[in-house]
Amino acid sequence: MLAAVVTLTAALLSWKADIESRGVAVVVAEARQSARGGLAAPQDTPHLDLLAPYLASEEFQRQFALMEASMVFQRAPGREVAFVLLNGDRRAEWESRQEALLAHEFGHAWIKAEKYPTPVFVPGPYACLAIHTGDITQHVLIRREMERRGIEFRRAWLERLERAIPAMETAAPPPEEDRCARARLAAEWVDLRLALQPGEWPAQARYEAAARRYMPEVVSTVERITDYVRSRDLSDRTQHREALKAVFEMLKDLVYYRAKEFRVYGTLKKKRPAG
């Protein structure tokens, strides 16, 4: 039986109060795949009518299945609500680090409450573009705010990345048509480069070598986005908006096979003799 009540630490309760003081209600709930199909949240979840369209969306269900948690922002007359959804089907993966996971999603809600521009999630084959564009730009500010609030998040995050290394060192790449997998890895890799100081994580060189081996076609996109974001002040709302546009276009080039590696490959194919 799902319950809408999720226990929050003092640091999270303080952050929730700050967000709600700006007119955005924060609702924390656990969602799971329903036996009848689709996602289900507890029936006593506040403002469930606003969340229902997302729970019923097949595209959101596919994206949510890949996540441990997500923030969904909905607006209606007289209501602005940030739903922080924990993926109950993956509870074993996140239960030991619940505060850090929730803090990350509170960060996305805080971004909305602070009136930063954000990408719009539009259902479709590449809805992941909006998700990863927002993550790359917003995570810079969210990490700073978590550190300011004394919420520890690095240890569990880096441990999770370290566990992914052996698979990237040995597994076959995802199918060519799984373009969102490429955007997802690019966003994860950019996060790593932007968050860490040289030498801070001993496994970084191994991670990057494994990622290059697993999906070499994302390398130039990671480098371009990292260089771009490092050169911008994302706390400035104008620069933040411009960064969203630029990062979206770079990720779009990647998933539509227009990144540098794909352009070279296409040129080579055209030069091959017929027959």
C-alpha cells in the first residue's frame, strides 16, 4: 500500500518551507507501476488531479522508469505545485540515501520557485531532450545550494557512478535507435566534469575511459557542453536561458546524428563507391 507521507530530515523541511514561502506547494510521494497499467500514486496525495496526466502519460512512464526520482511542476488557477516523486519500484536502490535523492529533486522545485527559466516536457520520441537539458543547467545551481544547506550528496552519487563503470567497460553499446541513451550518458558525464575538481574522484579517469569505449559518439558533445557551461554564470537568469537554448541544440545534434562524430561517419559513407 503506497502512503503519501514521506519522512523528511530537518534540512529538507527547511528547504521545503523556503520553497513554499515563494508560493509553490511541495508534495512528496512515492509512485509505482500499477498492476492495471500506468503509474500509481497514493490516493491521499495532495493535488493528485494535477499529477494524474503525468501518471497516465506513456512517455513519462518510460522516462520515470529510468529514474530513481523526478520533480513534476504543475500550475493551475490559484495553485503552483512541485511534485517530488520517488520511484517505488527502485526503492532498494535509493532508500539508503533518501535525503540526498530528495534534496536533488527539491533543488529542481527550488529552481521553479526562484523563477529560473526551465524547459517544457513535451511527450514524444525525444522528450528526454528537455529532461537532460534542464538537468545539465540546473544541476550547477542545485549542487551549490545543497552544499550551502549542508546536505551531503557526493559520496552516494560517486558510488553509483563507480558501480556503472564495469558495464560500460564490457557491454555492447545501446541500439542505434535508442537516441535518448546517448543524451542520458552525455548529461551524466557533463555533470561529472562540472562538479569535480581535478583528482577529487580517483575513479574519474577509469569512468571517462569506459564512457569513451561504450559510446564514443558522445565525446565531442560532452566537451562542447562542458566548455560552454563553464564559461557562463548560470545564476544570471538571462545567461541561464541562453544556456538552456544552447545545451538543447547540442543535445539535439547528438540524438539526431549531427554531432561531429556522426557528420564524419556520414561523409565517409557518401564517399564509398557504389556496388
